[in-house]
Amino acid sequence: MELKRLSEIYAITPDPEAGAECDQKYPGYYTHWCRFMVTLPHIPLDCIAIVHGPQGCVGNQKDFLGTYWCQYHGSSFFYAPTTNMDQTDAILGAEDKLRTVIKEVDELYKPRMIFILVTCPAGIIQEPVDDVARDMEDKVQAERIIVIKCEGYTSYAAGLYNIYEGRLLANELLQNPEKKIPRSVNILGISKETHYPSDYLEDSLELERLLNKLGITVNSVLYQTATVDSWTRATEAEFNTMVCPQRAMPLATDMFDRWGIPHGQRFNPLGVTPITNWIMEVAEFFEIEEQAEELVKEEYTRIKEDWEEARRLVDGKIVLIDGGDPMTAVGRGIAWGRMCADLGMRPILFNLPPIEIKAKIHHTIFAIQEGFDPEVVYHDYAYHRRFSPMRVIEELDLNPEDIGLYMGDVYPTAVAKEWQAPVFDPANFPRIVTTSHCNKNRGSTGRRSGFTGAGRTARDIINAVHMAERKSVPTLYGRIGGL
Amino acid sequence: MHPRRIVAIYGKAGIGKSTVSSNISAALSQMGEQVMQVGCDPKRDSIATLCGELKPTFMEKMQEKRKVAEADIDEVIFTGFNGVYGIECGGPKPGRGCAGKGVNWALETLDKHNIFDKYGATVVIFDVLGDVVCGGFSQPIRSGYAKEMYIVVCGEVLTLFQANNILKAVVRLHETGVDVGVAGIINNMRGVEHEQEIVEAFGKLIGVPVIEHIPRSKVVQEAEFDGKTVIEAFPGSEQADVYRRLARKILENKDRYIPRIASLEDIERVIIQVTETELGDATTPHYR
């Protein structure tokens, strides 16, 4: 275990397309990113996805997505009817079943469009799905039937999957614009949330709030949980902004290449400086910099007290950021790290497999381009293998007194009274739980975007530092949200 | 009671596996054996001459009921000439599903319900599509249904190439520990010049004996027109004697061989050598 810069790890890690070399070094990586799994949540909200395959495909993915994706704020349930292919269907084919399900789904749900997602068994026996879709299109009320061949055995590097989905959906759904909407932008790369009011404030709603204050309207929020209309009107925007670059960049590139729509370079606006840069980038495009500077000033004033108090408490300290929390998320780790650096901290990211850093190419490249090149614990992790923060502290010979903050899930590393192991006692470290499980934090945005998110994070840091000073036994309440 | 012998007849599509298998079954039944012939080819014509017509298949029953119970299996087992039992695995509709998996599923289902014991079969003959084009069609070998395999060939070069492909599957599976061996080659002659010599040379090349040369005969076609085996339609014919002799050899055979794999060039060279010896350079066929 050693510390390397993000850029260095990116440079020395084999390409995710390297096949056997990657499989040996990072076993489990390819199986994690099943094409079907990453396609299912991106089907437009007013459409329905028929999964042509066994129920197990849907069950497993709904479980995974429900656990790790939906518990942010958004849709907590991905409904996907299936043809429920079984062994008999694998032998005889299930074309007739597919036709029946298409008819049923069309009558029951009256979806705008029907998507057919093809999983492994149907793909292996080469079910004539395209022929069925073509034939059934005239027989249903849905506008279109679109086939997406997303068999899991064709799994690919995680960094490429969004390119695949983004381009596929873009090809199918984007249209030539009939008009341009002045002063309008799209927010690209939003996932794991719904762009409508719920019990919690969404990232996209926070960004929309800020943009509206500048007189800019949000045309479309793409692409998870978008509607068909969100897609078809997307080309009418003047400018594309980005949140998650991994998802946004392929789409932004396509829209620039095909319709000349310019896009920004700022991403994941967590923290005061990143959200300021994000707003100013949009403002520069619309030539309203002065107005934007006023907005930034006004918004910062709102959170200034907490932000500066947090900075006072953690400035110069190390922040340990658990990147595998709860699943490897390069973008999330980088965004949290950049926010902590904004507070004067030295971010150290761990539990980030090098292959993931390489594969999530846009996250990595965008961070480096922006000049944020944090230290990352380098190790040939088996995919999803995790180290405890205590082991990181010991192996890197860090002084626990220098650790100002720990961002990650405390559950796997909390002190165990009976066995006294693992020994990491979260009561002694200020910590903020960043997992999707515990991120439903009233008063904050989903992933702490914007000034609202920054302000809430600052308040959490202040609370966490004070709580750690108590050196008390952590309670369930204390574990959640850093309170 | 378990069958005394389980025999698998492999060969390229259209080579005459079903004709050979049915006549062997018929001949064995006359030798006192209780034979069950299992057609493992989506073409589903394996037991047609034993039963007088094309019969409903296992997979048609699957299509109808989705889950096949033991009673359903009884409905697709037919009694043919001289008490020979016949069953056709069948296959999905052309262009759909996976026939290889279907054949294997059918064999597993027969096994699961102890059908061979239930019907008192002493000899079981699997008539298997030999175009081992994917893992599915090699599954009967892998699953142990083809421990004693006979390969039907003729003197045509492409048939020998295809037989060689089957042998490759045998060798590869044997190396992985599967109990499989080739017991002999059956030359179902097509009238190719020097056919016996070519097939004998092929047998030597791969190290497996040719156990019978079945001459081409009109009576085979005439019997099939009547929906019968030669044994049934022309019991006194020379052709029937050939099938009886072959059946006897199979019944008495105790040897199995792991073949040597030949390259396509080896096979081509053997054929050229035979034809050159017989015809001279001027008429050497060019197979490329």
C-alpha cells in the first residue's frame, strides 16, 4: 500500500479493454458492470422496459439498483415486466411470449414507448427481437418499440458503459431542434434521482434554482429518469452543463458534433469553489458574469458562517475518503475530495481500485484537467476488496491526530465490543457518512451539490468534529449523517 | 435393470445415420434384444422407418405442456417393428431456440425418469446429429451418452472432414476426463470411386477400425418409400444380411479407441494417395 497521485495511477494502470490482464489483476470487475444493469435505470420515465430474459435478471438488478442507486432520493423502484424466460424458452425460443408481453404491457400501462432489453439467454439463442419489434410496432398504441441489446455476458469496462448507453439513447431519442430556446441549458449526467420535488432536495433542483436566479431556464435534465420529451426537446437548449462527466461527456460530445451545442467542462459542483466555477462557466457563455458574481456572493453569504467555521476546524488536516463506499465511485470520491481541499484539507482517497480510476476516464481526466490531482492509496485491490481506515492509517504511517475527517460508512469499521476488532472507533474521528444509504439528509441536496449542499456539509463537519471531541460511544443516531 | 449396451451413432447430416441406426435396431431386436432408439436430431426422422411414419417428438410435447412429466414421456415413446421402442427428441421450430440444448434436455429427462429401465431396454441406440457445430451438440458426449460411439462416413472428402471434427470433440472431451471412445467406423457407401480404400485409409490414419462397408443398394430406398427398414421390408436381401452382420459386430464388440486427430491436409493426402495409386496423376482429384 502506498500513496500515488490520481494521474500517476491513471498512467500506470492497464487499459480496461486489456482483457485477461485486467481479469487477473482485478477479478470480478467485468461481472460487476453488467450491461443490462446499467441500461435498466436509464429508460425514460414515461416508457416501459420489457426485459426479454429470466426473472432473475430483473430481480437481481432491482435489488442492486434499489440498494445502491435508488436510496438517494429518486425512484425507489424500477418496474420492469419480464418475459420470464425459462429452460423451455431457451430451447424452443420465446418469440411468442415476447409478443404477448408487448401487447399486455401496451394495454395495461399505455407507455409512450416500449423498450425491449435483451438479456443473456435471449441473446445467446439469438432471439429475433428486432423482427418482433418491427412487426409489433403497428399493432400497439406506443409510438415506438426500441430494442436494446444489453446482454450481460458482453460486459464492458465501467468507463465505457455510459458511452454506450448515452449514445444509444441519444441516437434513438434526440431529434433535430425545431427552435432554440433562448437562455436555456440542459443539465447532463444526472442520475439516481428524479427531477421533481420530493421529501428531499435534489441536486438538479438546487442547480435549477441557481440558474433560474440568473434568468436561465433548465430545458432538460438527462438522462436517468428523464421522459421522452426531455430527450426530444434537449437539442433546443443553447448550452449543456455537466454534473457527472462520465455520463454527461458522451452525450455532450454527440450533441456538439451533431448540432453544435457547446458544453461546459465543470463537473460535480460540490463545495464553494466548484459550484462557483460551475455557475461562472454558464454565466460566461451567456455573458452575464457580473450578475453571476452577485449571485455567488449572495449564496455564499447564506452559508458563510458554517463554511468558515468548518474550515477553521479542519484546515490543514487529512481527510480520509472511502471511495468504495458503498460501491466504488471514482466521481463521488473525487468530488468529496475536491470539496475538502476547498476547506483546506489534504484529501487521501482509498478503496478505489486502479482499474476503476482508469475506466471512469471522464471523472479522472476532468479532475486532472481542473488541477485537482489528489493522493490515492495505490494497491492491486481485488475488485470490491476494501481496507479499513485503520489499516490505511497504520500502513501509511499516518498520525491519527492529523486525521481531521473521515468520509465513509462507519458500519463495516466501527468498534466491535465483543471481539475488539476491527479497532477503528468512529467515536474518535469526526466523520460524515457519505453512503447512499444514509444520504437522505434533510436540508441538503442529494450529493451535496450547490451552495445548499456545501452549507449542509459544512454544518455536518462542525457537528462531526464536536461529536468526536466527546469521545463517546457512537449511537445509531450518531452514526447517521455525522450528527 | 440397466441397458447392457448404450451405443451412439454419429455422422454428418444426410450421411444415413438414421437408416443405419434403424436397421441395426431392427436386426438387434431379431437377435432377442429389447432395443430403444433415441433420435437426437431436430430433423426428427430417426424412427420413421421403424414406426412406419414420422412421430410426434419430445420437444413438441414440451411446447404443448412446458413441463414434461413421466406420463408425458410415455406418450412420445412408440413401439415399432418387432417391439423396438422409438423416441424422437425433435427440436424447436427452425430458426428459433437452441436445438443442442433441447437434445441434451431430452436426454437428461429420459435419464431422470429411468425410462430405459422402465421399458426394459437392453440396448439403447442414440442416433445423434453429427454436425458438432457448437457445445450443445457435443453435450451428449460430455454427459456420458456416447461412451461407445460409431461414426458413419462415406468416401466423400467433406464427410471425412466432418467425421474428423467429431473426433476432435471426442479427443478434447476425453482429455478432460469424459468417458468416451470410438468403437468403429461404418462406411455407408455412396458410390464414390475407391470408396472402401479411402475409408480404410482414413480409419488407419485416425487409428479406428472400419467395422463395416455398407454397399449402396436400391432396396434401402424402396424400403424407406414403404416406411420400413430393410430388415422388415426385404428380410431376405443381401443388404439385410449386411445390417445383421453389422448389428452382430456391434453387439459383440468390446473395443473402444481414442482416435488420433488428423489435419485436413492429412485427410486430403490420404485420399490423394489412394486415388493416385488407383488412377494415376492425371486424374488426381483436387479437393481444395
